[in-house]
Amino acid sequence: MDDPAVRAGEPGWIPVCDIGRLKAETIVSVAGLDMLVIWNEGDVVACERACPHEQADLGLGQVVAGRLFCPRHAASFDLRDGRISSGWPSPPLRLYPARVTEEQVWIEAQGRQPRR
Ligand code: FES
């Protein structure tokens, strides 16, 4: 996870918050972007904030056992690949690259994964 190659000013990478805050809050909204960073079982995940089903604010959701639960419906998303729980007519949740360097959480907002 800790990668010294990621430094302030590297094109495309945005500092979000420190890892201590993320561990304490589990879900942190990225200021100025409709994105979230999530502390998930010892790993950092970055994703879009609007639920791909009906655009609920996933920043109000909950993380349980590797899944992000939407606050509006009973659906949840696998935080490894963004897939929604079975039976829901929805594209997957968009995930973005995320890293931690010297206690700082970074995301690459440009590196969007295409919808599958
Ligand atoms: S709005 Fe999120 S599952 Fe329906």
C-alpha cells in the first residue's frame, strides 16, 4: 500500500485525508469531487459517491464485511470490483486507484474504471 513513488504534485493524484482519519470514520467524502474513500478491511478503496442504481449518497452508507451498503435500498457493492448484489438492475460502482504514502491517502480521479 505504501508507495514512495506517489508524491505531491504527481499528475492525476489528489491528496484526500490522512489515514488516521479514514480509519476513524471508515467513509470520507472527497472535497470538490463526487467521490469517497473507504477503509475496507485494512485496505483503502476509492469510489464514486452517487449510487449507480438511483443516485443515493453512498457517503451515508455502511461498510460491512467488504461491502458498501446503499442507504436507500437493500443493495450492496463488492468493494473489490464494484459489483452490485444480485438481483439489482444496476451497473457496478465505479472504483478508482487509491494509495497511502506517509500517512496520506491519495486517489487518482482520472483513472476511472470503465463501466462493465
Ligand atoms: S439507490 Fe442505491 S441501491 Fe438503490
